[in-house]
Amino acid sequence: MKFKKIAVKIGSNVLTRADGTLDITRMSSIVDQISQLHNKGVEIVLISSGAVASGRSILGIKKKMDVVDQRQLYSAVGQVKLINLYYDLFREHGITVGQVLTTKENFSSRRHYLNQRNCMRVMLENDVIPVVNENDTVSVSELMFTDNDELSGLIASMMDMQALIILSNIDGVYNGNPADPTSSVIRKIEKGQDITDFIQSSKSTFGRGGMLTKTTIARKIADEGIEVFIANGKHDDMLLRLLDKKADVICTQFVASKGDVSSVKKWIAHSEGFAKGEIHVNENAAKALSGEKAVSLLPIGVTEIIGDFEKDDIVRILDHNSSLLGIGKVQYDSQKAREITGKKNQKPLVHCDYLYLE
Ligand code: GLU
């Protein structure tokens, strides 16, 4: 096997039929593959969508409903069905699964993050496969993950996985319109390779995600040193073939960067949504930060502090043109930071170990 620790994300469109009902044959085949990998000692966390789609088809409500009401109601009903099916299907292989329903807020502080990591770690240590989904029933619209692709990236990063496999209903990222017979799947995407021209902004039928979030998250995760694959989960034995060293499978691989990103940096990298303030820096500081060497952000290079934050909060760091340079954990509160803005010989405002550059 190429990898010993993997996160597998399964999209709603892989798990459902055209009428929105759960495709039990497909689910059963994916469970068979995961079971085989599990029995070979591969550590797996499964991130599965499908709750909303499944709930919608169970209830079959015809009247018009508010979008938030729909999400809350359908996911509450559909998640039960989904996890029960997983539970029963894995049981046939003698494998136990556990359910983890999470929200973006559960990643907001380092404490929440470590708590979440511990929960999945203890499951894996006890041979239980975590089946993760967003807790759509209680999540607040403004504080939701863009989709489960984003959630799966966070989990792959948090659990130090070697690979993240995103199973969708498309073969990968195409170099044109997928419906056009002259376009083909881009097999490998290297760091820094610009693919924006190829990305379709259209979304799939049942899920929230689209190719744009998939590729954005895939690149970010690959830059942290995790191999990311976008592959078609509707094709037979996709997971097994993808992980087989000898097989040549049509899919898109985001080639992982070399070098280890520390656990703290990984957390910071995914925390932009929780930033409490902004630090604006001058051109020299922006240059130094973007250079090859790891440098800390010193008060002398700071031009403005925006917002109120406490020591250890997450802040966004912006250059002289107000473009985002990175995200960091501050060593001072905003009041102290303002006092020392532009001053020489001060301790760093953000230490390089707690600085993630875009
Ligand atoms: N959490 C949603 C569900 O289970 C899916 C979100 C997405 O489409 O990525 O239905």
C-alpha cells in the first residue's frame, strides 16, 4: 500500500442515486474497500456527506421550505439513516464505526482543535473507524464549512494523514469543460501550477461543494505535505486501485510539498475564519516575510493594528496593498501591539513558529 494513514471523503453524489435516495450498492462497495484497507492496517478516517440528500428523499416534503429549515430537518433525519447504514455495512466485516458530528466552531481555538483530534485518535487507537460529517442540524449558517471538502482537508491535516482522497462523481480536474470530448483529466498538479482557467464554478446536484473549493483545499493540504487525490467514487474499486502502487488510475493528484509543517502551523493555516484582528505591515516586512528564510513579524515592520484581540488570538497579516500575506498567533494583545507599532528592539508580534504564510 502506498499509504498507511488516509482520510477519505465521499461526496453526496457518489452515495445517492439520481432520485436522491442512498445508493446502498455503492455504499456497500465503498465499505468493502475501506474494510480491506483497514484489515491491511491502513488507518482511515471517513468523511461522509449524504445526510441532507438522504433526509430529503426520506421525508419527500413537497411544500416550499426555508433553506435553513430544510438543512436542519433533512440532516437530522438523514444522518440517522446514513450512520445506521455504515454501522450495519461495516459490521458485516466485523468492523466498528463511530460517529463524529462537528461544526467549524469545534476548530476555533487550539484547545477545541486538540480535543477534536483526541476524539478521533482514541477511536483509531481502538480500531474504530470515525465517520465524520458536519453537524448540519445545529450549525449556524455564517459559521459553516464551505462544504465537506473543506472539512475533510481540516481533518486530514489535523490527523497528520499521508493522503486525502476526495471521491466525487467526476474523474478529476479537467483541462477544459468535462462535457467536451477533447478535454482530459489533469493527472498531476504541482505546487504553484496555475489551474484557475480550468475550474468550472458550477456545483454538483446534491452536495454543497464544487470544483473550486475542492481544488483550493486540495492545494492547501498538499502544500502541508499531504498527497491529495480527486477521483471518481462511482467507478468500481476506485480506492483500492488508487492505493495500489502498480495501478495507473485516471484521477487528479495534487503533489505534496516536501518538508514537515508543524501541528501548530497546520492549525493556524486553517484558522483564518476565526481571526480577531488584522496586522498591516510595510513593504520591507512583507518582503522579509515572503522570503525563503523563516522570519518572525517584528513590531518595527507594522504600520497598523485593526480590531481588538487578546494574546494568543489568531490574526490576519496584510501587506502594504492590503493583500493577505498570512495568518498568525499573536504574542501581545491589541492594546500592547498598538503601543509598540513601528518601534525597534521589541520581541516579535508573531513568532515564526506561529506564522503561516499564504
Ligand atoms: N454535510 C452535508 C450532508 O451530509 C454535505 C455537505 C457537502 O455537500 O459538502 O449532506
